[in-house]
Amino acid sequence: MAADVQKWSQSTKDYINELKLEMRRVTWPSRQQVESTTAVVIFSVFAFAAYFYVVDGILSKGVRTVLNFFTK
């Protein structure tokens, strides 16, 4: 039991040390890069939303037309 706790403690310490080492190697983006990619993502979300809104409207009208044709 004590060996398991010691093993867990050591593996946790090793993980934290490796995490710190890896975080020093990370190349962080500049503020300008973050702002520009965020703008692209926001624009893309709205563009896809508009596209799916139009496609959904077209498909809904088509399905409604077909159902009305066969139910009359």
C-alpha cells in the first residue's frame, strides 16, 4: 500500500516535470495571430450558419412540396 502511494507520488512528480519542460518548448502565437485567426473562425461560423439556413429552407420547401403532392 505504501509502495503504491510512493509510486503514484513519483509518477505525478515526473508528469509535472515533463509538463513544465514541454511548456517551455511551446511556441506561443502573437496577439495579432490570435486576433486574426479568431476573426476567421467567427466569420466562418456565420458563413456556415447562413449556408445551412438557406439549404435547410430549400430542402424543407422541397420536402413539403413532395408531401403535399402525394397527400392530395
